[in-house]
Amino acid sequence: MFFASDNAGPAHPKVMEALTAANQGYAMGYGADPIMDEVRVQVRDIFEAPDAAVYLIINGTAANAVLLGTMSQPWQTIFCSDCAHVHEDECNAPEFYTGAKLTLVPTTDGRMAPDDLRRKILGEETRGVHGPQRGPLSVTQVTEKGTIYTLDEINELAKIAQEYGMKTHLDGARFANALTALNCSPAEMTWKAGVDTVSFGGTKNGALGVEACVIFDPELAWEFELRRKRGGHLLSKHRYLSAQMQAYLADGLWLDMARSANARCAQLAVGLRGHNAVEVMYPPGANIIFFQMPRREHKRMLDGGAVYYVMNGDPETGDPDEPLIGRLVTDWSMTEDGVNRFLDLLRG
């Protein structure tokens, strides 16, 4: 019963089989492999964007940082939520690759409100040469609180960015989980909603390690290629990225895995809400739940079985009645039985 992170789950067997199949003979490197030609068509078809530039990178931090570096200048500021992944979990990689600063927009349940974004934008580019200029907006979908933006919310945020001549980046490390939860198309959640670039995640959803950087503005493509190479993220044996993405997208596997992860999270949410000692903190939109319960309950869970999840305190030391926050993340491989065993343990 491992709920610490979807990064900890296994890669799907079909992804591993694709890697083995790709590991035959010789293939040109640096993205010139024939599988990448097919992947490019797959991604463009999925996004209904025949002119989109499509590039692969091995992890989400690099995908976000290189895309934002392509979209901004060192004298600008990038607008993102106060709990955005690019702010909390990437060791200043966006700042390192862009030279820009981050301006944090306050959130409710992990989401930026349009009025708060506008207020932050108006607070910058006001001091001439002495202050930062307005750079792109970055939106995390699924948010770090496990909530999701609706299509209208993304569109409204992107429209505000457009008013001020800013571009919009979507951090889609859990893109498939949000997409299946909203029951929409990739186009509707990105360029049709005003998004200019997207980090299209695969690693958290059953891949071994691959993300697609999808750029809807062709003018950004060449600079992205240069920045990817200069930043050390152009993989020489690129066919192993291509093979993963090809298998990930084939026959809707990526959507099936996301639906499974979301279903197990919904199952968890029902069980948690049925327990008097538990408070679910945010409406779980996809595959992440934050919950609160007394320290003694956390200790009982961890002592009582093979359960692992992230929490914000020591379950062993302190007031047994003090509420501690836990986080549960489900991945494609989590089973109904695994969730039921967790809930049985919770019920005691």
C-alpha cells in the first residue's frame, strides 16, 4: 500500500516492451530516430495541432525549466501560484534556466483566482528599468493540492495574460489525470484555452522517464532546441525516449492509466470521508488527496501495516491528538484491493 507518490510506481509493461523492441540495431541519435517521426505525428494528432513543435525530455523539471527559459528573458518575472511545482519542488531550476524571478500569486485550494493574478501583474513592470518586466504565466494542472482548474478557469487566466502581452505555460506533469477528470480533449485544455506551451507528462503516469514539450507557437521552436541542447537535455540515444512516448500514446494507454489512478483516488476519498477522525482538506480532482487526522491515528496506521504516505510531522513524538496532514497519491498500478486494505486498516 504505497501512496507516497506516483513517481514511485512501476512503468507499464507495454512501455518496457517498447524499450526492448527499440533496443535493436542502430538508430540515429538526438531525435533523428524514425520512432520520433511517428511520435511527433501522434502528439500533433492528439492535440489537434498539425503545426505544433514536439520535443522529448527525460524529466518534468527540465521540461518546465527549458520551456519557461524559451518563453522569458532574464529581466522578466514569471507569474505562478504560491504552491506551483515550479516554485516548491524544482530547486530553483526555472530561475536557473531563465535568469528570471518568480512572482507568486496567492491561491485557494491550490488555484489562482483571476483577480489575484491581475493584481500581481499590475504590481510589476511599474518601475521602469529598475524593476522586473512581465514575463509568462505558468499554470500547474493538476495543482499541488490535488485540485484541478476547469477549462473556463484556464481560459480566463490565459486571457488576462494575453491582455498584458504575456504567454501561458501549462505544467502538465499530471496532464492525463486532469484531462480524464475534466472529460475534455487535449486541445480544449491547452491551445483552445489560450495556452502557448505545455509540459505533457508521462513519467508520473506509467512511463519510465519521458515528458513531451509541446509548443503551439512555432516561433519558439528553434530557441527551445538551442536551449535544450545548451542545458544538457538533448538525449543522444533519443530513441529510448521516443519508444516510451510511442507506447504511452498507443491505443489510449495513457488515458486508461490516468482513469485507473483517478478511480482509485475517488475510492479513497469516499472511504476517508466516512471516517469521523479524518478531514479531507481539498476537493480531490484527480489522483491526489490531502487529509488531516490526529497523530495517534497516523501512528496506528503506520504501525498496523505496510502503509507508506507523505505526512507533515513525526507520528511518534508529540501530542497524540494534534492533527497532522497526510498526502495520498494513487498511480495506474494501484488496485481496488490495495485501497480497500488501506481503508480497512483505517477503520481498525
